[in-house]
Amino acid sequence: MQHCKICTHPNVKEINERLVKGDSNRILATEYGVTESCLHRHKLKHIPQSLTKAFQEIVEKDSFDIMSKIDFLIKETEDIYTVSRNGGRDLLALKSLDSLRNHYQLLINISAQLHANRVLELELLKARNGETDDEEKKEFEHNIKILSTEELKVLIRIQNKVNNQTDETIISDGIVMPE
Ligand SMILES: [Zn+2]
């Protein structure tokens, strides 16, 4: 199989983020010295389309329930893994594991971006209100409160997966598979 020039590009993370945000192939092709067709194929085959759509929807609604949407996608992929594995369809099971890794990688990128945005917002708000450093603790507490219980749960589960999942196992709802 031919290597994807985007997947092997040194700026792949940046390119993925910008593709997800909806930057045009034409602009990215010029900026990163790659072809539009490479970007097109990469976006189609290597970035989960539904995730791209979900992110765009969220941006349009200016809402932060993206975590639960990604959680849904992860659950769907996990279901595919479980069904494939139980049905002895090892190749499909492996493919869904790969897909899960992509979901996580993208999720990490998006979370980092959202977090950076929020920190920036808080910094701007602070500067505008002329607050002192003494109030940083309050700001932090407020920052955590912005996340819903469901979002916190998802975040904890993702951290658990990222920290504990190996090549041979997958963690679904806190349960390690294969047992
Ligand atoms: Zn690719």
C-alpha cells in the first residue's frame, strides 16, 4: 500500500487540526507543500468523517458538548470491535482498534485546542477585569465547574484509556478486553 504523504508529514497534527476546523485543501496544499489530492484522500480515509462533521456542528452552535459526541463515536467503534472479535473477524477488529486510536488522537488534539482557547478566554477576562493573582484559585475552580459531570466522566475515562491501554488490550467502560 502506498504511504500517505499527509500521515507521514512532519506537521501532520497541525494539518489534521486545520482540516477538522474546515480550512480549505487549496490553502493547506500551498502552505505545507503537498497536493490537494493527497489532502483530499487523507481527509476522506484517515480522518473519521463523522468526527469532522461533529466538530463543525459544535463550532457552529458554539457549544461544548463535543466530548459527549466523541464519546458516542468511541462507543460505536468499540461495539464494532466487540462484535468483530466475538465473531472471529480479527481483521475488522484490528481495523476498529486503529480507528479508535485515530479517534483518541484527534480527541486529544481537539481537547488541547479547546483547553487553550478557554485558558486564553479566562486570561482575557482577567485582564479586562483587572483581577489580581490572588484570585487565580477561584478562576481555576470556576474553570473546572464549566465542565458538566458527563464531560468530566468522559475525560476521566479517556485519561484511563490513554494511560492504561496497550497494543493487546482495549478498555471499554472501564473493563479491560480481552479479559
Ligand atoms: Zn493520511
